[in-house]
Amino acid sequence: MVGLPHYLIVAAIMMCCGVGTILLKRNAIGILLGVELILNAANVNLVAFNRYNANASGNLDGQIFAIFVIVLAAAEAAVALAIFLNFYNNFSTVDVERGDNLKG
Amino acid sequence: MPGVGKRTEPPGDASASPWGFRGVQIRQVDTPTLMQRVLFHGEPGSMAGLLWNVALILLVFLPFMSVFAMLAIWGERRVAGRMQCRPGPNRVGPFGLFQSVADGIKLILKEDLIPANADAVLFRLAPYLAFAPVFAAFMALPFAQDFTYEPRVSSGLFWILAILSVEIMGVILAGWASNNKWSIYGAMREACQMVSYEIPLGISIIVAVMAAGTLNMVELGKIQSGGIHTWLICRNPFVFLAFFVYFIASLASNKRAPFDLPESESELVAGFHTEYSGLRFSMFFFAEYAAMFVVGAIQVATFLGGWNDPFGLIGYYHAKWSKEQFDMGLIALNCIGSAIFVLKACGIVLVQMWLRWTLPRPRIDQVLYTCVKVLLPIACILLLGGAIWPLIVPDTVGMPWATYNPWSVADWQKAGATGALITQGLLAILVIAIKGSLIGWVAYAWFTRKTVRPRLSEAEPIAEVV
Amino acid sequence: MPLPALLLLVATLLPLASFVVLMFWGKRLGNPLAGYIGTAAIGASFVCSVIAMISWLGGGGSGEAHWEAGIKPIAISFPWIPTGLGISQQTAGYMDMGLYVDSLTVIMFAMVTLVSTCVHIFSIKYMEEDPRFPRFFTYLGLFCFSMLGLVIGGTILQLFVFWELVGLCSYLLIGFWWEKKSASNAAIKAFVANRVGDFGFLIGFGILFIYMGNASLPTLWRVLGSAGQGGDIAIAGGVVFPATMLTIMGIGLFCGAIGKSAQFPLHVWLPDAMEGPTPVSALIHAATMVAAGVYLVGRIFPILTPDAKMVVAIIGLITATIAALIALAQSDIKKVLAYSTVSQLGYMVLAMGLGSWMGALFHLITHAFFKALLFLGSGSVIHAAHHEQELPQYGGLWRKIPFTAGTFLVGVLAIAGFPFFSGYFSKDTILVHAAMFARSHAEAMHNSWYWLFFIIPTGIAYLTAFYMMRCWTLTFAGKPRNHHLHDHAHESPMLWAPLVVLAALSIFGGKISVQTMLRNTIRETAAICDTQGKYVGFDTAYQQHLPGEVESMETSPGEPAGETAAAGHPDDALESAHHLVLWYVTGAFLVGMGAAFAIFVRGYYYTDKLMQFAPFRAMHTFLRRKMFFDELYNSVFVGGVRMISSLCGAFDKYVIDMVVNAIGWAGRILASISGIYDKYVVDGAVIGSGKLAWSVGAVARGLQSGRLRGYVTIMLLSLAAGLVVAMALYLR
Amino acid sequence: MNTTLAILAQNSAGAPDGATALINTALFYVFAAMAVGSAIGVMVSRNIVRTAVCLLMALLGVAGLYLGMHAEFLAAVQLVVYAGGTLVLIIFGVMLTNNSTFQLYRPKRLEVVVGSGLVAMLATVLITAILRSGMADRVVTSGNTYAIQTLGEALLGDYLVPFELISVLLLAVMIGAAYLAKGRRREGEGQ
């Protein structure tokens, strides 16, 4: 049978992939995709914990959190893309390595 | 309505909330459906259930969809011909019915080209991404009360809309992977058009759902089973208007004319599928015609009473025979219901085709203007109205219409019954008038075909016209 | 939902709909069409209100049948947002939303929608040349919605919300011609003055909320209905609502009314508000919004303590007096009307304070009709005179604009108390009740000063008749003083049609069943509070033709003896007071009118003569400059702030700066000493450490690469390290 | 998707027999493989549009996992908001910011090595932590029926304030994004 650790491990791997995406991509939008992946992993965790929660049955708090996270992710993507467009307007590229004007 | 003073219980208590008359019972998941009862004497075992599902998909839905798409393509060409005073395809088979088969054979035999600079993987993936969601949407379509692939999804309507929204990715990828300027223009247009029209579409659906109180497609059908005045479109004026908003938005989100900007041949060659040929090309067409059927079917199920006839006979007999466990009768009833459902949906598809050959195509900015500044405000106002309406005229939703007799004086005494009946009656008359004129138009065309035909075959010499 | 409530709800929402439509599509609809839409919406509202009224009256009859049928007012509320615990609550409460419909609501609806409809029709013509024509109707729609929402609202919170909304509309409309500096200033002044009042409202509401939560109106009356007896009140949960807090709460809520109804300390904004378009003055600053204050006091009347009522009465008395005096000397036609409005509002508030609930609301309704009439009439005059508002420029206009002159005269007669016009009845009611109050209290307290509560209002009645007739005479009678203006004056049916409707109501408004419905309201209040026939919070002595309380007099020993006596034989006391007052009112009318006509029929001829008399001239200047209230407020508040800030400035400049300078000077000397030390001893160390820091920085800034992925790497490493540590500690 | 939902819904009833458990487990592994595989695809693929497609697949896989956990509404939200909305938005972003259609930004080899090492380390640590935490004993307690009503009432009841806040946030985001992305021309480009 499938248990809680199964879901957690899937989420953990997805989260690692998301982090890896952030690490390995130079394209700003790729990084955004990595962030989305991490958020999804978190969502899987939330729903899984909700489902395997011994204390409250019939309580859907985890799913509601997940819905909020999805909405926030959509909002975040919109703002991030707007920022990237601005970045693109200024630097003609979305390579995040170029965004180091403030470096020490 | 609750009386004066403060209530201490949380507003979660449905019976006490201002919208508290909502009492649609959600069907328990573990009730076996009729077909399961008849075929397996109850819940089937897992392997049997799996086989049954696979058989349903392979033997019913896939053939239905393909045959429907082919017939629809044939029908569209015939309708177009009729509208432009020419015969349309009439050579292959009776009335040219096999024209689509012939075209299909041609398309299968054609070389499957992939442009040299295209992204080959995505180029191959795109048609399936466009096709699969539309097919998946058949999952919750209620052909009849028991002839529904999965009747127990508690948010079936939302599911269909959600799955349909994935279709857009296929189109975008097709446009992008082709590495062709016109394709990508088509894809971008498709993307912004579909994403923006999904909003009024969803809101207008919500108006109907608020009047019904459920998202389950079968429940939606069941509460509309009491005759034409119980169809959701007649339930209140806001749903009536939402019907039209939904229709327009569904045209656009389906990239049907007049909103067929993504493939407008006068500007973009063929839009996002410019580079496609052979079977992949036909996949897009299958997807489009199946999607036409799906949005029409959603419209029928949410607004036009689903599988029910206008007199409520199916609902009545279904309730009666369910009580008597008359299974064969139920199956016959379901067959009739499915036929009615498909007929209604085909009616909607016919109107979509009719509009395609009637209306000119707007510019893309006009399309988006229509959505954001016209349809969206209207939909929002309808949503507001739809939310306020049940406070004013308590509907009798939740009372099974089979047990509710609108003609008995005792039932008039129920809260809001009079107001609801008057509204529903007036709207029903309106709906009958609209439908009647539509049917009358078709009948007129049918009966005058003899006088039209000479015009079709013997066109006047062009020189004289000029 | 019962039919009247439903209709009233629809009537409330229709202007909102027109507001929304005009807001989005107003500009496109353009000049006449936007006005027609607004008018159609409010007209439909009016129709709804009238049908609601008919159905309400039909639901039990307007007479005793209604009472005996036991029909309760419609109170619908449902919980909205969960809130925390109040003082006396065991469970978390809710912010409620609700409707409350009783006879008062119904009649207010009819009044508000009728006046609004008239004003809308009038505005279509009046504003036709305005470039922002659609926006005007947008604001009017919002205002009508807010006002109707205020009237139908079932909880104090709702009252407050709509209260602020009407305030906003008033601000927008006063400043409608914001290009005029005076208009935008007036808008800001009105807004600020109202905020001062609303601050008090918030304090009162806060006290109420702590004790009661956001209770609906009937709950409020049921629990706090005995506030009128002046003692502490035990509310649920064993908590006592102290009388002092009750008084503070009452005065606080009344502060809101002071702001909105332009009572004494905050009355200055209303005359300035005449900078707005005249229909706005008619609708908002005469007929409806300013009456909202009185309406609010009417709604909270049962929970006012005697002390609070006395404050209300005194404020009303002061307002009525000074406004009437100032109105004598104003030369701007709208200013005269504005001060007359303030004075009449003072009358109503005074009546409230004296316990004459019915008199106040009766006067509110009748006043709304004739004041809207007067303002629209003045609008017609101003329109005819090409936006000239000064009385000295008018004269003899009745030949040119006869309908306006006639209807204006009707309005003047009504406000002055011409017998059997509407104003006569309402003013008579108030004065009768004032007389009863004065007599009973003077006898009970052995203090003759209480008679001032009767004498001064009577005097004001004389003044009212005088200045209104002065206004009419200077405008319409006599010879034209500005011939150019006179020659071009004209009027149109669009302008005088609403005037005729309002004039008819001004004449007959006193005889329609307003009083009956107000009496019914009191009974309905008792019915919904379920007090077995006791009239919660209302003094039966002052409410004509109400049967006395069911309980015998011995059970209420707290009341003053004189009032008990009056309550025992209400009809006798009424009768005698009535005879007394009848002559005063008629006399006031005759004397005031006659004097004004005699003096002003020849224009300024006689007044110029009178002006040569120095004390008279001084008094005239005093009144003409509005008793120097603006100057007073300017000097006290603005000047006070300025003075304090200049004091602070001087303190800064001379004391602090001096200290700072001295310190600086000393520092300079010290610095020059230490500079030498610095240069040779410290610098070596500093430069050395600086070089050290620089080389450390050069190494460290490599970390701050500005590279996102570098940061993520570091984060990741720390996360992994933390996880390892956590695992080592907790997951053995 | 079609089959799986039906089977999941069907077999959720009553005590699962052996075959049901098998099918459930198999479906879990299918979707988990889809999610994880596509996630890895997101990490390794160079082409940004392919990355987005991989993300789409991962999202679909996660939606399948939700179904396995009887969160069908959430799965539908995932499809409609993420797959149908956010991802389209992102692809829009890709198309608006690419100079040439197939432009790639390659990381340096050292970065790749270090990054993969780090990710592998993190994954190891996380998975070890999960396996050692003893959460395998947790059993499913929430019922198999899924009432969409419960969710709605929670959203408009206990979570009303966050719900309203979210709506305000979305409004702010809409305005903010529109303002930020307002087309400002680069300098030197033709006005």
C-alpha cells in the first residue's frame, strides 16, 4: 500500500529538482519554473499530511492551504514575469548572471 | 430567513444560512451505478471494473468521438454549402456522407512532414496534447442519468472545464515548435484568447451552478428533470442571460468563428497548424470538432436540461422505475435520454456552424475588447444578480421535482413557489419561442429545398449579375 | 422576504445599479441619456417605495387595526464576519448585516425617493450645459443608494457605513465644480467638520460595540430601552452597563448627528456647502442627508439617557437660535436658505432632546418637502438669473418666472407656518411638546429657566417667518434692481414641474398620514421589543393619541412628578398646550410675514434708512459675518496651531540652536586639539586598520557576487547542514 | 487520466481488495514517476520551452497524485490555474523575452558538477530524514467521500479572512504586474 512516506519522498525529489533547476538555469524564467516546482512539492506535502492526519478526520485544512499556495503561485508568477520583462527591457536578456549591477 | 438577533452557531450550518435552502444531497461514492448493478450485480471487482472501463473507452467513447467528428466535418461542409448556395460534398456515399472517410484515408496516406528547423519532439507531442484533454473531458459528460462514464465526481463540471483548459498547451506548442512566424502568431493569439475567455465562461457557468447548487453533472441533470420550466435556463433571468454569455465565450475559447483568429487564413496562412500535414493535422481537427461537441454538451447539461425532455417524462419514469427496480425499462429510458442529449448538443453545434458562415471575423484587439470590457462586466453583474436572486425568490431547488407537483395548491404555499413558478413560466415561454423559431427555420429550409435547389445547380451567369 | 422589505431592497439597489452603469458607461451615454438613466432608476425606486408603502399600509391598515393585528416590523439579519468576544458574550459574535423595516423606514423611503426624483428631473435641465453631466448623475445615484441604505440598514454598523458613504457623496458633490477654489475648500471643510463629528460617533459606537456587539436595532432597544429612566442597566451575562457610559455613548453617537446635521459647533460647513450645484443643495444639504442626523437620533432615541437628551436639547436650541439670527442678514439667496435649514435642523434636534420624537420626525418629513422646494426654487431663480445669487441683484422677478415665484411662495408660507400648510402642523407639534416639557419640568424642578425651551423656539418662529418673507420679497416683489438680469430671466417646464409636485406636498404634507405612521412606528417598536404594550423608551406624554402605558403609574416611580401627571392625562395637557401654542404660531406667522413684507417690498429703501442707526449697523455686520464663527475657528484652531508652531519654532531657534551652537563651538576647540593628536598618533593605527578592512572586504565581496545561484547554493548548504543536525539530534 | 480517475473513484469504496490495492499502488507509481521524471526533465533540459513542457507534465503528475489522495477539486484547480493559466503566462514570458527562438543559456561545467552534487546531497538527506522519521505508520483517516461542500464552507467560514486577503492580494498583483510590465521602450529604439 501507498503510505505517507511515498508521497513525501516524491515531494522531496520534486523539491530537489526544483532547487536544482534554480541552481543550474541561467534563464530567469527557468528559475521561475524551478520555484513553481518547489511550490508544487510543498503542495503535495500539505495534501498528503492532511490525508494522513490522525487527529482530524474530515478536516480539509491542508487542501485549503494548497489552494492558497496555488493562488499565491499564480500571483508570484505574474509579478515575477513582469519583473523579468522589465529586466529584459533594460538588459536585452533574461540571463540572471547579468543582473549583478549591485554586486560588491 | 432567520429571525432577528444573533446566531451563535457558525455559518457553516447550511439550513440556517441565507442560502440555506440548498439541500442537494451529494451522492455517496459507494453507490453502484445502474450499469454496474445490471452487469456485475453490484460493485464490480477491481479487475473486472478495469476491463469494463477500458472497454467503455475503446468501444464507446473513442468510436463515438471519431464518428461524431467525421460527421460534424461533413455536416459543417454541407451547412456551409447550403448557406453559400452550393451543394457541398455530395459525391462520396449517400449525401456525400463518406467524404470525411475519404479525406481521412488521404490524410493517413500523406507524408508526415516535419520542418527542418522545428523542435521535433514538441512538434510531435503537440497534436496529442491538443487531442487528449478534449477526449478526457468526455469523462463526466452526462449522456443520461446512468449512461455517464463517471457519475460520482462531485465536481464534474469544474473537472471538464479544467481539463479543457489544458488543450491550449497543445496549440501553443504546435505554434512554437513549428518555428514559423505565422504559426507562433496563431499560437499567441490562441493563448491570450483562450485564457481571457475562460473567465467569462467560468463565471457564467457559476451563475448556473449557483442556481442549481451542485457541480455534479448527474445531479445537475436530475434537478432539471421536471419539464422545461425546471431547466436551469428557465430558473431565473440571470441564468437565462448567462446562457448567451457562455455561448459566446465558448465560441471564443473553442477558437470557432467568428473568433477563429488563431487560424485565420487571410492573415496567418493556417495559423498554428500551418506546418502540419497528414494525420497530425487531422488530430487538430478531431480535437476541434470534439471540443465543439463538449462545450455544446456542457451547455446542454448546465442550461438546457441535459437528457430530459421538455415534459419531464424521463425524470418521472426514471423515478418510478427506479423504485420498481425495472432495469430494462431504465436502460431503455437511458437510451432515449442519451439520444435527446446528443440531439440537443448537435443543435448547439449546428448553431455554432451557422454562426461561422454568417458572421465576419473581428480583429484580435476587438476580440479581447469584447472579452474584457463587454463579456466580463456582464458576467460579473450576472453573478451578482444570480447570487441575490435566491434571496428574493426562494427557488424550490433541492426538492426533487418528481415529488413536487407545480399544479397542486398545497405546493404553492411553499416559500417562494409562486414567484419561482411565474419567473420560470415566463422564461420557459421565451426559451420555447427561441427554440421554436430555430426549429421553424430549419423546417422552412427543409420544406423549401425544392425551390432552392434549382438556384444551387443553375447559377446565373456572372456577367449578367455584374 | 416579505413584499415591502423586498421592494425597499430593490428600491435601494436600483440607484446602485444606475451608479454602476453610469460609472462605467456614463461618458459614452453622454449628456441627456445619462441623466435619463439616473432619473429612470430613482423614479423606479420611487414607484417601488410607493408600492411598498401601499402594501405596508394594506398589511394591517394605517390606524388601530395595524396595532391590533400585531404586525411586527420586518427585521432580517444574518451573521456576516466573525469577530471576537465582547464584554457580555460567551461566544464569538458576528458583524451582522441586516434590514430593518418599520413605518418610519417606509415613510422615509417615500420621502427620499420622491425628493430625489424631483431633484433628478430638475438637474437634467439645470446641469445641461455642464461638461461633467454624466458624472453628476453618477454621484447622485451613489448618494441615493447610500441614503436609502442608511434608512433601511438594520444594525448600527450598517448605519455607520452608509453614514460615511453619504458623507463621501456630499464631499464629491460639494466639490463638483472643483475648479472653483471656494468649492473645493467648502468640500474639504464639510469633510473635516463631518470627520470631527464622526469621531464622536466612533467613540459612541465603540462603547456600544464593547457592551453589545454589533447588535441589530431591535435588540438594542430591547436591551437598552430603559435608558430613559437614567439608571444603570443590567445586560446579559451579569454585566452592568453603567449610566455614565450610556450617557457618553449617547452623546458620542449624537456627535455624529452634530456633524452631519450641522449643529452648533460644527454648523459652519453647511452654508459653505452651498458652493455645490443647487440641486445638490436641495437634495443633500436640505432635504435628505442633513436630516440623516435627526434620523439617527430618532433611531437611537430609546437608548438616550435624560442627561444625553438634555445635551441634545441644548445643542438644538443654540443652533436654532444662532442660525435664525444669522439668516436675517444674509444677502446670498442660497445662504439664507442654508441658515434657515440649519435653524430648522436645530428645531428638530431640540424636539428630539425634549422627548418629542414624533414632532422631530414629522418636521423632518415636512421640512424635506418645503426645503427641497425652496432650494429647487432658488435653483430655478439662479438658472434664470445666469448664476447670480445675490439678493440685491434680484427684484420683481415674479413677472418673468411666475411658476417659480408661486411655488416659492408656497414654500415660504409652509416654512413660516401658514395655517394648514404642512409646516404649520409640524411646527405646532414641536411647540406644543416644548410647552408641555417646559411646564412639567419647570414645575417639577422649581426652576423657571426651563421655560426658555418654549420661549426661544417661539421667538425663532417669528424670525423664520420674517427672514423667509424677506427673501421672497427681495427676490420676486418690488421693482427690478438689475435690468439686464431681469430682461433675460426665463424658466422651463423641466424646472418648474418638480416644483409644482413639491409645492403640492408642502401644502398637503401635513395632512397625509405621516403622523399616523410615526405613531405606528412607536407601537411597532414596542411590538418587536415584546414589552407587553409598554412603549420602550418613548414618553407617551408627547406622542399624541397614543394610549397610555399599560402598566399603572405606581410601577414607575423614577419619573418626575410633573411628567407622571402629564402622562396620566395626556389629552388634557395636550389640549391646553395646544390652545396656548396655536395663537403663538399664527401670531408668529402674521407678525413675521407682515413685518418682512412691509420693510422689504420697496427693496432696500427702508433698510438703508435703518442702517444709518449705528447699533443696528453693528448688529447687522455681526450677523452678516455669520457671528464671526469662521473667524473664530480660524483664529482659535488654525491660529492656535500656528501660534503653537511658531512658539516651537522660536524655542528651536533661540534655545536649542544656542545650545547646539555652544556645543559645536566647544567641540571645535576640542577637535582642533585632538586633531593634532589624531594626525600623528591615531592616523597610523586607523590607516593600518583601514587597509586591513579593505583587504578583508576585497576578499569578502567575492561572496556577494550578485549571482542568484551562488546564494541558492549557500542556502542549500545551510539547509542540508541543518537537516543533518536535526536528524542527528532527533531521529536517532 | 480518464481511466485512472474512474478507477480511483470506484475503488475507494469499501475495503480495498488485493487487486484494488495493486491498481492503486500501480497508479501511484505511474503518477509519481510522471511527476518525478518530468521534474528531473525540468532540471536537465536546456531549452526553456521544453522545460516548460516538462513542468506541464510534472503538474499533470501532481494532479494525478492529488486524485490518489481524493483531492479532486484541488486536482482540477491545479489543472485550471497552473496548467491552463500560470504555465501559459510563463510561456508568454518566454516568447516575449527570447531574442532568437532557440536561444540557450548554458551553465558552466563546474557549476553543473557542483549543483548536481548539492542536489544529490540534499535529496539524500531529505529522503533519509523521511525514512527515519517513522511516518510510515500513519494511516488514512479522512473518509473516502469527498464533499466539495466541506471545502467551500471552510473557505467561506473559518478561512474567510485569508480568502478575502487573497482576493485583495490578487487585485494588487494585477495592478502591480500591469504597471511593471507596461511597455517601456529600450533606449535607442525608435520612438
